[in-house]
Amino acid sequence: MQQLGKAERMADALVDDIQLACSMEEPLGVIMEELELRKIQLSKKQLNEIVPIIIQVRNTTRMWSNRGYTPAELSPDPVRSADGKVVQFPVESSKIGRNEPCPCGSGKKYKKCCL
């Protein structure tokens, strides 16, 4: 029973250290070194399971460099359709009139410059 409590405290301390490393924007290698320092050896399968979790923690941890925002809050969310594919929205461009100034910045009318 006492051993179980010790393991739980170690796990809590490890999670706290991982979150602290993420908030300080430490690279993933530093977090892996922390696991090695604690003599935690992971199989390839366990490593493939824990790395996405650490990345999720990193993306949802508030950071000083982001002024308190998480990377997930700052990154644009692509709009997805019901089948999970990203929906492309058409980009509207305004048509340039022949007598309007040319968008290249020359100062000439569009019909005399880039038409």
C-alpha cells in the first residue's frame, strides 16, 4: 500500500514537471531526458502512445511567450465538413476597373499599365 502511494506521488511530480517544461517551451528532448533521469524506460509502443499526449499537453498549456494563450488558442482552426475533410472557401477578388489606378503602384491607370 505504501509503495502504491509513493508511485502515485512520483507520477504526479512527473506530470507537474512535464507541464512546467511545456510552459517554459522546452523541446521534447528535454522532457524525454527527464524520463531517463527518473529511470523510466519506455518501449517503442509506449513511446508512440506518450508522445502525442505530451504534444497535446504542450498545445493546451498557457505560455508566457504567447501572453497567456495556449498554442491551440492561437492557431487557426480549419473548418471541416461532416466527413472530416477540410472545406475550401472560395477567395473573392475584386475586379479592377480599367480607369482605376494600377495595383502595381505605378500611378498609371490600369488600362495603360498592366492590362
